[in-house]
Amino acid sequence: MNRELTKNVPSGYTAIAVLLAAFAGAVYWLVQSAQPYNTAGIISASVIMTVLIVLACGFFMVQPNEARVLQLFGAYVGTAREAGLRWANPFYSIKGGVSSSSKL
């Protein structure tokens, strides 16, 4: 028996603010590490910036009266129904445009 699972995904606006602040901190760390040529600091700041760029790929939009199906490597994880900008795990495959109202 298949059951729909409503997934509460965080607001994309909050995620934008957090990611921008973290990215600004990583850029600052990279610049500060480059001055005395701290190799470990440069590498770690670069890795953090790469992870933040991957996390930024998790944004998606849900239109009013629609839903998005979230899948992780093909397995159903849940359905996002709240309208607006949303953020989910960037490894989710987001299938779009499922109408939440039946028009028969």
C-alpha cells in the first residue's frame, strides 16, 4: 500500500540568508589564510566553499495549488506542498507540477 508522506521542508529565504552568511565567512577565511599563505586554511576554506555551492543546489519553487515530489536516489521521501521558495537536500530529485486539486 502506497501512502503519501507530506514533507515539511524549510523556507528557502532562511536558507539563502544562512548560505550567504556562511559563504561570506568562508571567503573571509580564504582571504585571511592567503595573506600568510596558510595552505591548510586555503584548502579547508575552498572545501567549505565547494560544499556551500553544492548545498545551494537544493532550492526549488512550489506554486500555489501544486506540490513537488521528493525522491532520494529514486526512493520516495515525501511531498512538499507549501507554496513558495523552499530548500531541501540537494541530492533529492524533485519532480514538479503535481496539482493538489482534482479538476474533473
